[in-house]
Amino acid sequence: MIHDFTCTDVRDQLEAFHDGELTIHERVALQNHLGECSVCNHVSNELSSIGSTLRDLAGLVAAEEPVERLRISAHVIERLRVEEQFSIRAQVMDWFQDMHLVWAGIGASVATLICVVGSASVLHAASQERPNSMARVISVLASPGSNDNPLRLNYEMSAPRAATDAAIEISEEEVEYALSAVVSREGRVQGVEVINQRPTNNAEVNAMLNEAYRMKFAPATARGDAVAVSMVWLVANTTVKGRHDVDIQVLRQALRLQTTPAPIAPLPIPPDAVPAPRPHAAPFMKPVTPEVSSSAVFALAAGGGD
Amino acid sequence: MKDAGALGWVEVGHHEAALIARCAAREPTACAELVSGHERMVFQLALHLLGDRDEALDLSQEVFFSVFRTIHKFRGQSALKTWIYRICINQARNRQRWWRRRHKADQVSLDQHVEAQGDLRQPGDDTAPDRAYARKQLAERLWLALDHLPFDQRTVIVLREIDGLSYEEIAFSLGVAIGTVKSRLTRARQTLRDELREVRP
């Protein structure tokens, strides 16, 4: 490829041309232009003369100062040898030549020591187990199945079984509670909470929770090891209606038959009898039958009569 | 942009690699060989950059100490020569900062060398006395102008015109991009050319 250079191009490339940084095609094209254009040729000659004059000068200076006479090599080798010999000792001597450095060094050592002690104490304080410390959180997370990090039950585990009679006494009727709880590795119940509703009867619920805490379980096991697991515990108090109800009716009937009170109306006066003074509440106070069981009924009747 | 530091051990050559390995092991003959092989180059560059013989001699020794101290870090990222140039330039740059400040007044100008020599070696058949005088005048002016150039421009023009390094080698020696080398060269040449035009309008 032959370049067709204008004078501007040539001026831009002239230095690279002189420095031998152009491709062969560019060189040829540029030389062609220099042959034709006297202005560019003049600029080129100026550049050449700078270079040649500088080289002349350098040659002159070099002739003035024969390097061989300077014995640089001998000096360098000698000093290297000496340095090698005395390097460590010289360095140590240098350190102690200026006592400022020694004091600074001692100061730095003391400061470092204080820093180390300080950071060690901080680390020591940090490693003590506090429930909200990072170390504690990490150790809890690192040990699934511990009492603080209970597992969810899955099919690979055996579920915890109640060791004691798992009945909780509830006086309230017709009520269901869902409790969330953790069964620990030792089989104890922890962290029981009512989760299905807001407890309305606090005393009742507290009593139930106390019962729940007293329960004892055989802990859940996973691959033979006891693990803490979360569980949901349903407590329901259900009234079963059946023959029991009928018995009470029969019993009441029987009781009523036994304890029927005397009629409340005035007794018929026998014709031969002297009219007696009118009694006040005497018939009600006088038990008709001496049985104790009827007294309650009487008292009830008396209360109702008033 | 072309990276100036991307050459390999191939560039260095087997003999040089072996020499470097022996120098790293502090073998005295190898060290002597390395120094004697490069002392002329280093001393002349130092002389051109600093313009003082004693200073240049001192700098040359320092350069070789620095070379031996760091030669175990040399991984053939350039030719050994270019690497030594780089060390030399860095040290000269550090030195000329304070040296220029302190000794500016009694600095010996190198045109004394020219005067002492009396005449310049003439290229070709140019032997007429008046032409010779003109060339001497020119050389003196040019040397002064070179001496007054900023350090970076002086370094670039010396490496290019006297030591004959390529742009890439100069870029590595100075630790700059090739574009920077080109622009510094242009500026240095502009200054020197103005100087030339004053001498022979």
C-alpha cells in the first residue's frame, strides 16, 4: 500500500520517521514526499541535525571521560563484599546509633502489648455466654436439637411419649386449647404457650399451664440420640353425653320421692278438735323425715318460699 | 495503548538469564561481568542527565548497588539493559531534585568539555574551519539548551538520540505510556530546534 502524504501528515510522522518507528511502507512514502517537498525536507534536516549534534557531543564527552579509568566495577564489587560481610551487624549498630529509635521502639512495644491485652480482654468478655451475645447465638445455631434450638418433628424421629398420665384437669367445660411447647432432651416441658386463642379465664389457664409443666415425657429421639423438639399439644375438655345423664334424673326422682315436703295448705281441722292457735311457719321448720339428705331440699324450698 | 512491560524471558536471552541468576546468588565474577558490561552505558546516561562527572560516578555506583539489591525481583519483564536504565533514571530523578537546588550555582557546564576539546569530530568531508566553528557554537548552545530542559524531556531525548532506545524501551524505562514518550520528545525537540534556529537563522 502506497501512502500519499500531505505536508501536514508528514510533519506529524516526521519524528516517528527519524526514530525508526514507522512501517516500511510509511517510510517509503515519507521519503518520496521529502524528495519532492523542500519545506518538509528542511524540517527533516533540522531534526537530523539535532540528533547528530547530540551524538557528537556525547561522543566527545565519552572521550573526555574514559569509563575504564573510573573503576566503577572494582568499587562496586568491593563495596558489595563489605556490605555482605557487615550487613546484619551494621544494621543492628545503625538501630542503636540513634537512641530516639530505641525509645520509639520501646514505646511501640508497650503500645502493642496494651493493645494485645485490651483486645484479649474484650475477646474474653465476648466469649462469656450471655443469652443475647453473638457467640451464644452462633453456638445455639450450631447445635440443632439442643434445648435452645429445638427441631421440628419429622418422620425420621420418634415422637415424645408421655411418661406420666397425660391428663390435665380442667374445671371449665367444653373448651379446647392448643399449646405450643418444647420437650427437652431430658423430657421436661418448656416454654408452654396458648396459641389458639386469648385466654379469657386467666386463673383457669394458669392452672392448666402449671399442670402442663408438670408433665413428664420420654424425649424424642433421632438416630438414637435424644433431641429437643417443638410440639403442639391439644387439650380438650369434652362433655360426653350418655346414660350418666339419665341416672341423675332417676336419682333426682328418687330423692324427690323420698323428700316430698308436706303440702303447704292448712291442715284440715278435725271436727272434734279445738281450734288451735294459727301456726306461723312451724310446718316449714319441722322436718317431716329425719333424713339429712332432705334438709337441703327443704332449705332450698324455704329460701324459695320467702 | 501498547504495554511496554509485556516482554518475556525470551527477550532476555539465555546468557543474560544465566548471568542474572548468578548475580542473584552473589557470585563475584558474575557481578563483575554485569557491572563491566553496563558501566559505560550507566555512567554516560548519568552524566548526560546530571551534567556532573563526580555526581554521575556516584550515581553509577548507587545504580549498581540498587541493581544487585533488587536483582532477585527481576523477572525478565524487559531486557536487562532497559531495566538498568529504569533504575538509573529513577535514581537520577531523585538526585537531581535536591542536587539542582543545592549546586545550581557552582554547576559545571558541559560546554567546557567542548571548549577543552577545541573542535568537534566532523562527520564526512565537512572540514572547513568556519563551518567547524559554527558547529561548535551550535553544539554549545544545544548542550546548554539540553541542560535547561525539564528532567523528563531531557531523559527522553537523551535515551532516544544518544542511547538509541525505541519508544517502547523508553516508555518502560520511565514507567510511562508510549504516547507520553512521544509528546515529551516532541516538546524537547521543539525547544532544541528553536535553539538551533537562533544560531543559524
